[in-house]
Amino acid sequence: MSQKRLDGRVVLVTGASSGIGRATAIALANEGATLVCCDLKAEANPKGYEKDLAKPTADLIVENGGKAIFQKVDISNFDQIEAAFDTALQEFQRVDIVVNCAGFWAPFRKFADEDDELWSKMLQVNTAGTSKMSRVAIRQFLKQDVDESWGSRGRIVNISSCAANIAYAGEVAYCATKAAINHMTRAGAIDHAPDSININCIAPGVVATGMARGNLENKDILQTMKGATPWPRLGIPEDIAQAVLFFCLPVSQWITGQVLSVDGGMTLGVPA
Ligand SMILES: NC(=O)c1ccc[n+]([C@@H]2O[C@H](COP(=O)([O-])OP(=O)(O)OC[C@H]3O[C@@H](n4cnc5c(N)ncnc54)[C@H](O)[C@@H]3O)[C@@H](O)[C@H]2O)c1
């Protein structure tokens, strides 16, 4: 059997049941990785666009000949994060890659109308959850040797948002907590580059997932989003998954601390 590019790698993906996380888990499994699919529940977001929505991600991977398990994790619950790593180590003895994809978004409102409850949830999930997953991952990577054929001791790929790079109206808490992920990526990467640990980030534009469906089905919002995206189409989860894959491959071993916009040009400037 031919060697695949992620053969032998063990990967934890959060938000793996739906949308971008699901496409990422599948893309990495197709390259030979063993997946720990972490999410609040195994079932996909029912508002998603996946053709095989009824089938949990791990089941889909296993059916296609890959290796995957589901692990229930709320990334705002730090005990559950530690339990997920314990499970990964018990089952597969190592963790090579963590993809921090789980995130929380809430429909638009003015800054003055945001409350402490919203801010607390956004901070706990988007910022603290990503931070906790990353810190536990790095501690594990530090116990593992640098793999010379791969070039790294371990890798983290964060998913922020185009809203982390530029400001969007009606999304202050989301913009701020996602911007924190961009900078956590850079600051964390400086600390751990000497350890051969890569930390990179993808900032997606508008991607057709369950999270975005409410916006995509609103004629006015859709028109605004299309108008703000210079590329002739909006995104699909695979656009993001393939960029995540790049950050996991041997060829990207000397790249760290980078935030890659995968957004059809949305954050380049004002389109014509
Ligand atoms: N879809 C877009 O247009 C878009 C744009 C920019 C950024 N993003 C980001 O991409 C990521 C994935 O979103 P998506 O669009 O695929 O949405 P989605 O709803 O399809 O998937 C999100 C998944 O994350 C899980 N999740 C939510 N909170 C969690 C938690 N606390 N712990 C564990 N899992 C949790 C959900 O159960 C769901 O399965 C999010 O971080 C989102 O902010 C999405």
C-alpha cells in the first residue's frame, strides 16, 4: 500500500462533528491520520449542508477505511479537554496535531446591546477553550521527540475568522475573541518555535456551514457577503480543510505563527 502523507499521525480536531471541523477531520483522515473527533455531540449541526449529515464524522471515516473515534468535549470545560487528551493517549499513545476549530458565534447586535453573558461565553469558548487545548497539546508535544521526516515535535492549527482581521458591524465580542486567537497563534509560536512546535491559524471568510446558514438564507445579508467577497463564489468547508492540511504536512515545517486568510479575498480591501 502506498504511503500517505499523514500516516501514523494522531490528530485531535475540535468542532469535528460539523462544517469546517468535519471537512478537516475527513481531509486529514484521507491522508492517513488517526482522528480523535472532539465535539459537544457526535451528531452534526442539523442546519449543515453536508450530504451525509445523518452520519457522525468518526463513523464516516471508519466506513471509508480510516481510523477515528468520537470524544465528547466542551472546550469551555477544562476537565473535558484533559479527558480528551487522556483518551487519545490511552488509545493511540501520542498526539501529533491539534486543530482548534470549535467556535461560538451569535447573531448580530450593537456593541451597547452585548451583555456579560455573551462576552463570557465567547471568551470561554473562542479564546480560553483554544488556549487550553493548545497548552495541553504543547505539554504533550514536549514529551515527544522531533520527528525528523516531518520536521516537528507537534503542530497546532487554529481556526479564527475574517472577523479577526477586520472589524464587522454587530459582532464586537466575536471579532475580539477571534482576534485573540490570531495573536495567541503568533505569541505561542514564538515561545515554542525553539521546541520545533508549529502554531498556525486559518482565518476563513464566509463558508457554507450550519453556523452560517441563517446569514446565507437572509437575502440582504447574503447580498452583503457576496458583495464583500471578490471571488465569484462563497466558501465551502473543503476550502478551509485543504489549507489546514497544508499546515500539517512535512512541506510546511518551517512555517509558524502565521495567520492565513482563506476568504476569497474578503479582507484584501474594498472590492469594485
Ligand atoms: N462558517 C463560516 O462562515 C465561518 C467563518 C469564519 C470562521 N468560522 C469558524 O469556523 C469554526 C467552525 O465553524 P463552522 O462554520 O464549521 O460551524 P458548524 O456549526 O458547522 O460547526 C461548529 C462545530 O463546533 C461545535 N462546537 C461548538 N461549540 C463547541 C464547544 N464549546 N466545544 C466543542 N465543540 C463545539 C459544534 O457542535 C459544531 O459541531 C468556528 O470556530 C467558526 O467561528 C466559520
